[in-house]
Amino acid sequence: MNKNQIDGTAKDIAGKLQETGGQLTDNKEQQAKGLKKQIEGKAEKIVGDAREILKKPVKP
């Protein structure tokens, strides 16, 4: 695992918690911020996944 994968996963989890908190308090702004954070986290994790794939040696 690399830093992008870890940070992306953490951001995704934080976004889910923020979205849930917004749902519980009926706060649409917090729900939207949570969804945005989840998308950013998933994108960062994808970048990390790609970096891991590119590290592997190419077999002829």
C-alpha cells in the first residue's frame, strides 16, 4: 500500500461519517460535503492503485 491508497481510504471513510452525520441532523450541506469527500477519497485511492500497478515489473 502507498500513501495515496491510505489517504484515499481514510478520506472515503471520513466522508461517509460526515454524510451520515448530515443525514442524522437533516443537514443537506454536511451530506453534500460528505459525498464530495467520498468522491475525492475514491479518486485518490484509484491513483494509488495505479501507482502500485506501475511499480510491478513488466514481464516480456
